[in-house]
Amino acid sequence: MKFEQKINELINDVEVPECISPENIAIMLRQKTSSANLKSFEPQISMKSKKKAIAFRSSAAIAAGFALVLGVMAFVKDNPALPIGYLESAEEIKEAENYADVYKVIQDAFVKNGTSKEDNTIEPDQTIAPATGTQTKTGQTQNTGDSQKSISYDISGSSLNDAAEADILKTDGNNLYYIANGSLYIVSANGGKMTLLSKASSTGTYPVEMYINGNRLIVISNNTVETPYETAISQETAASETTAAQSETSATSGTTAGEEAQKQISEGDKGAQTGGNSKTEKKIPSSVLQTNTVVEIYDISDKAAPKIVSTYKQNGSYISSKMQGNAVYLVTSYSGYQTKPLDNKEDLDNYVPAYYINDAKNYIQASDICIPSQAGSTSYAIVSGLDVQGASPLVSIKAVLSNAKSIYFSDSYLYIAGSGNAIGDKNSTLLTRFSIKDGTISYSSNASVEGAVINSSAMNENSGNLRLVTLTTDSKSGKRYSNIFVLGSDFKLSGSLTGICADKTVSEVLFEDGKVVLMSSSAQVLAEINLPGNEPKLSKTLSSSLPVMYYKYSDGKFAGISGILDKSGNVKSIKLSIYDSNLKEISSVELDGALPDSFSNDTESKNVLFFDSQSGLIGIPAASKSEYGFKNLYYLVSYGNDGLKLKGKLEYNDVEQNSSFNRAIVSGDILYAFSNERIVSAQLSDLKVIEAFGLN
Amino acid sequence: MSFDFSETVKKAQSGDADAFARLYSLVYKDLYHIALCSLRNQHDACDAVSEAVLDAFTSIKKLKDLNAFKAWIVKILTVKIKKKQREYIENNNTQDIEDVEQEIKGEINNDGFDIMEEFAKLEKTERLVLSLNVVAGYTSDEIAKICDTNPSTVRSKLMRAKTKLKQRLTSE
């Protein structure tokens, strides 16, 4: 392969951030066009600041995609009396009294905030939430304080054992339930001799994950619909025509200097915004793709003919879910819902999230919509509680005007972390806590902390205390560092450790009882949180020369995948290791023949490795060289008193990328490995293939 | 998804945000990768792309050669990139190489780590021309037009950048 091609391939592997995805850019641009029609709401500001305002509004509109909000959110003044990095009371959340409350907040967020916060010509609204009659509901539910283990939604290794986790793969012992290629397959396992019992797929919905609850199969799907709308734009004439010709010369012939191009573009902006030229209003038909999340509940008493019991749908993209008893809690993120200028508060479609029970549409009640006092986001996080055994699925539903950047379920609470208003020059997180019980969701409390929660692995509840790790970015100095915060059961700050891991990108966090491990690509920083004092203390920094992916194996033990280097320092193979809770490697095994770049593409998935700590088996999908180029493999490793031992590898002569193994499970003495193309069964004793079952 | 490119450009020129977004969907990966290679951190790269998109959307009605959309928006992006690079210098906000490595390591998969790490060590104009070459596939002459510089300068910078990368990667 040519050098340039190799570079090109590697660069193209770098994922494009969600914030500049075409979908979010479309939202940004729609806001830009609709903002032209909302000028009557805008205060008098300079042209320069108007340009900034557009940038702000755009950023606000795509906030759902931003991990860090840099200097574009509303600024609040530092309060020196507050603990470092903690904003105690500035982020009150109120439940709306009526839709007018919601309308006002959304309108402000779209129109006012952008102009006022950036150019400092206008003081920001201190309270956007309704000013009349609404009491702040703190509704703090007392935590029972038990130390039952919480469910983390990231690195908790695989397992099919945990029915509470939604997954693409489930088994009831006799049958396999597998989501692949946009379809759901129910396959009789039958000792490795598999038979297709049923296959479900429907146009427009794409199954994502599922649960099994008794004789109920709960399938969560994405459903994207195209919503037509008309957008009115003001068209400029005259002034911009001159620069149009110049720009064309610039773009096509390339004879104009870059600076000149910039100047022309800026002038074009001005032309579009001044309104000094003659203007015509034009309505343009367009459409927007809006995502809903669908939950279908099937009766699977007869696996060959599942019967639909009920269908529930709510606005927004699927973020996560959890099953607890017969209740499934569903979290979606809803943004980009506006299809027209926000000029009619009677038009609920334009600003109020909806849900559907068996296709009957309902809007979320105003009293179920929580509004942060300084809402900086126009995205909704929507959470519903469903009774999967009941005749009608919906038990309760809540929405909060906050993007759901990371969420975390404990036994009693759902925590939603969204982008908060900046604290001085530093980004912040708005945390909203809902109590959950038997499908009922109640707003509990909220708090703000400095920095952005790194991801869902960075939140953990222990003995009623929420521990979380954030990454602070100072928009002024450009400095970055991480922080550990501990919030007590009253959701007040009870401990913090700030300014650690300076200028490192912490990508993953592991919690183990009183320990927290912050992992970046070059080092793992171990901190200990001393209970009940909750004051985190830095313990030690471990160095690693190679990036390592960690997965929880069992209590106090982690499994990690890393590379083995040759004499030249290049990665030549894959190594599986077991670490103790201090991240000391206690055993390792080389996956003989595994190509260094063949480990699953889905390394961030919590379930990419198969773990069965009871039988001591660990499964790893990979590939090795063959006479055809490479072949897909599934490695099986045992872990016992004598450490890790390579038990063998399941080989199947599939060389296509699409047929590489994604997952595997062990049922009885049979290993089942799953790819998008087929399910391959093998004897656990010698890993000899019993059968390959085609899925198409 | 198939669509009439020229018709979509015309729609975008009449202010249709979704039409513009469809055009953008054809080039956004290249835009981001060029920005990331040139600016070396995700946030600035996103900023540069967002700013370029806003400018492009506002001024797309000026684009008369409908087929030149990609070259045109890449040119706008390079202006944004150069502006940010100037800001680095003016604000004395240059990242040291360790910072860059940390940033890069956190953003890409392991396969690309070695090359991206070395990529980040190149001089800023070398990064820009090399990314335009290997990401967007532009020739030296086209890059010269986009960057408003001499084709021979681009060729020498490309040659130098590739040689440096090869040397560093093979010596490790």
C-alpha cells in the first residue's frame, strides 16, 4: 500500500465529532435561517456582535453534540464563597406550570442568550424559568444509604448474565435472541444445531437493544421520520452580488489571496445581515429528519410467533435504558425539533416533546418538564418509566431542558449530566437527579460542578454518594485538567479533588469501592476516596507505554487488552491481562497469532469481551493471517489459580470484515460466536465448529 | 443517498439549510480531518469547520461554478485554519509537543496513533499541505490555488513532509 494511502486510511479512521455532523450542522443552519425571522426579538446590537450571536445560537443548537462548551455558554460570576468547582444554588430547576413557561425558555434560549452573553452589551437573564408562582421543587428523596452495587453503563464487562442491561444479544438458556442487520432473530440453540424460530424487521425502525422479562421481549428501536416544513428566509439583493462574483473567482481560479477570500466572505456575511438592501421573503419547502425511540413489547410465549402486546414511542434519540424488576427506564435526547420559527406558542409540536402509546400521540405535560433556571440548552433529555408486564406500558415520563451528555443509573436514581453554564472561563456540568421506583420517575435534585463529565464511566454511586470525574477546560488559558467530586445523598458537595491530570485527556474512569482510577493514554492516575469523609486523595500515578482498554472482570479485578511489541517497538500481537484494583498486572497471555489491529472495532463497547468469572472464561474477538489474507477468530482464555491460559480459538473461514465476530456467549458446553453474517457454534472442550448458521 | 448535485447547490443558494447540509455531508469528513491535521486539536478543528460552514452557507449564493463546491469550501476552511494558526502565534498559545501527543492520543484509534503522532510534529504549513494532499486528494497545483501559494513551494513542502514522516516512522 502506498504511503499516502496508508496515511489517508489512518486519518479517515479518526471519528468526526458529533457536533459537526451533517445533522447538527443542519440544525445550526436552520437556526441561522430562522433567526433571520426573529429579529424583532433581538436587542439592538452591533453588526460585529450579531455575527458572534449567530455563532452562539448555532453552538447552542448543536449543544447536544458538544462534549465541552468553550466560552459560548452563558457566563455567571464566580462566587468565592462556594467550594471550588461547585455551584450550589445558581442552577435551580423548576417544573413548568404551563406550556407558556416552556415556550418562553425555549424562545429565550434560541434568541436572547446568544446575543447577550458573548458581547456583554446586555446582562444575561438571571432567571429564565417562570417568575410567577412556581416554587422550586427540591423533592429530595432520602437515599437509603445501602451500599448495594450500582449498575454502571460502561466498562462493566459482558455478560448476558445481567438482565438489567439492554443488549443486542440475550439468551433464555434454550434460545438465542440477536439483533443484527436491522433485524431481530430468535434462534433455537438446540445444543449447537440451530434453528431459526422467527425474524422480525420493519421498515423505518432499526432495533438497537433488547431485554427479556419473563415471557416478554422488549425491543428498543430507532425510528427516523422525515418531517416536511417551510422555512421563510429573507433574500438579499444588490450588495452581495458584487462580492459573489469576486468569491467565485477566488474559489474556482484560486488567484485571490486567502486573506482576501476571508474578507470577501465576511463582507458577504455583513451583506446578509445588514438588511440595508432590498429584501424579499421567500418560503422554501424543506424537511428535517427527526428521530424517535420505539419500545415494542412482545409476548414470546410462542417463540416462533411473537405477538406484539404494546408499542410505545417517544421523541429523541436513544441514549440508554435500564430494567429494574418489571420497569424499564428509557432515556432519549431530543434536539433539532424545531421546524419553523418559534412564533406560535399554540404550536406544541415546535417546542414540546411528545410520546405515543400504541400510536396515540400525547404531549409531555408542562408539569413534567423541568427547567433549569439558566437553561443554556434547547435540547431535552426525556426519561420514561415503562411497565413491561402491564397492559399499558407508560407509568411516568419526565423531561428536562438539558442535553444528556452522560447518564448513570443507580438502584434508586437516574443521574443526567448535561452541559451547564460556564463558571467564569470554565465549562461546567448540570447534574439532574431523578428518583426511580417501579416505573415512577420523580425529580429529586440538581447540582452543578466544574468541568464536563468525561463519559458515563465517570459517574458512580457508592453508599448513596455520587462520585464523578470531570474535565475542566479553561477557555481563556486553554488549560485542561480533571477533577473528582463527591456529592452526598443530599446532593451537596461533600468532597473534591480538583486540578489533577493537568493537560492529559482522561478517556476512561474506573471505580472500585473507595478507589478511582483516571486513565489517559499515557498514564493511569489512582486516587482514593476515603469513606465516609469523602475527601478524594491522590494516591499514585502509574505509567503505561501503550494504550490499554480496560474492562471490569469481577470485583477487584480488571481485564485489559494491550499490544505486544516487537524489537522495533511495533505492536506485533495482542495481549490479554488481568489487573488488580491497583492496576498491577497479575497475569497475562498472548493471543497467539492475533493480528495487532484485528481486535474488535467496537472496543468501547462494554460487552466486546465475553466474561464468565464463575467458569473463569474470557472470550476475545480478533483475526489472524491465513492463506486468504486473514481469517476471523474467537479466542477463548481461561483464568484460574494458575493465571490466564489460552484455551483455544474458534476458527471459521470467513475473511470478510462484515463476518468478523462481534460477540459470543457460552450456553452449557457450547460456545456461540456471533457475526453479522452468521452464528457459529462450537464445542467448548475443543472449540471445534458444530455448525454455522446463516442469518440472511 | 443519491441526489441531484447541481439542483441541491441551487437549493442551498436559495437558503435551504437542509440542502446545504446535504452538500456538507459529502465533504465534512475531509473538512474535519484537514482541520484536525492542521490544528492538532479537536476543539479548534470543530471551531474551524463550524466557522467555515457558517461563512459558506452565508455566501454560497456567490458560487457560480456549482461543481466547485468542495474546492470552494475547502478554501474557506483553509482561511479559517490559517487564522487560527495566526491566533496561536499572537496569543503565544502554541502547544508543546507533549500536549499535542496527549490530545491526539485521546482522539484517534490505536491504529493511527504512530502516524498521527508524527503528523502532529510537522511544521504547520507542512501539516496543511500534506492533509490537503492525502485527505482530500488535491494535487500540488490545486493545493497551491487553495492556499494561494506557489506550486513549487507546495511540492517541496509536500516532499519534505512525506520524507520526515517516513523517516520518523521507519526509524521507530
